[in-house]
Amino acid sequence: MLKIIRDEIDAMMARDPAARSRLEVVLCYPGFQALMLFRLSSALWRRDWRLLGRWVSQVSRTLTGIEIHPGAIIGQGLFIDHGMGVVIGETSRIGAGVTLYHGVTLGGVAPSVDSENQRATKRHPTLEDGVIVGSGAQILGPITIGDCARIGANAVVTKDVPRCATVVGIPGRVVNGRGAPRSEEKPRFVAYGTPTGDVPDPVARAIEGLLDEVQTLRARVNHLESARTGAGDESGIETETPPAASPSGNEDPASKCC
């Protein structure tokens, strides 16, 4: 048990440069405290002491601002940074080495619709190993977030995300990394789950593509028009010229109407 606690502390220290000692993590990190209380409430829940398990989870929520249902399944090395406002639903599954920032919700999509028939069903998301979820992100429904995926801050995700992908926006859109091969090295840790390189917004990228297409079509039309004009000049077709003024000085009355 002590080795598990030490490993949890080391995992948090490895991902937070502000942590200077294990004792600091134990005393000052609500994410660690919430995780330890979750382990206790989860053990009670699995032994069918459901009410007591829920009560422990509510005590944890009051003390840390982090709400984790005792029915959730959480792997080793979960790091909840800052933590205030984090909500993890009953049927959530979290793999090893996952990082959650403050304000993250792992919730259901229809918790108030036919609640009785939803009690034994999977309603909350699954986060596989190494996932990073930025602050304020909402991951909703029984979806799967693949290994090492990154969810940007304030994104709303309601569909499966492939491994090693980065998702941003409302609704969430994949902006890179569609299904990287498993033999590939895992990406380095990126704080808050946001891309730090030059990753364009997918809507802006689509608009730029349309503008490029318009420019290409315009150039093509200009080329066809110039080719048609050149073909008309070579065919010897004479252009009509306006009538000249009368030598007598009397102008044609029709010319004044032009």
C-alpha cells in the first residue's frame, strides 16, 4: 500500500514542477487527497457498502472540491492538477498516467431521461492511458478517448477520439494525429492538453482552402476568356464601327441619342 502511495506521489511530482517534496504533495495537493479518499470510497463501494462509500466521496468533495463517484474505475498515476470543479461520473474508466486539469467533467449526456433504465448501463466516458484533458473540458457520454490523446481547454467532446489525436473546440474537432501507429513513441507531456506548435483551427483551414479554390477557378476563367478573345481576332471577324459624321456638317439625328 505504501508503495502505491509513493508511486502516486512520484507521478504527480514528475508532471508538476511546483512540487518540491513528497510531503508537500501529501499536505497541499487536493488532487492527491481526493485520489486517496476515492480509493477508500471505492473499496467500500465494491464491498456493497454503497451509502458509506458515497458519504466518503461527499466528504472528499467538500474538502477538495473534486467529486469522484466511488463506482468509477481509476488506474495508477492519475494527476488532477489544481482540481477545483472536477467531476468524474459513476461509470467512468480512467487508465494509467492520465492528467486532468481543473473544471473537467466526465459526465453523461442524458442523466435525467429514464434514469431507472440507466442504472446498470455505461453512461460515462473511458479515458485510456496517457490522456491529457485541459481545464474546463467536458467529455460526455459512453465514448472512448484513445491512448495519449489531448483534449484542449474548454472543448466539448461527445464522440470517440483516436489515439494520439488533439481535439479542440465546441463541438470537439480533431486537428491532428488521426490514429498514429502503436509502434510510434508516445508524445511528450503537454500542459493543459493544448497544442503548442503551429496547429491551425480546422474551420479557418477549411475557409483558406475554399479561398484557394476560388483563386484557382478565377485564374482558369480568365485564361479561357483570353483564349476565346484571341481566337475571335484570328478568325478575321470585323468589329462594327460607329457611322462617321456627314461631310455637309449635318449630323444624323440618331447619333444624338447615343
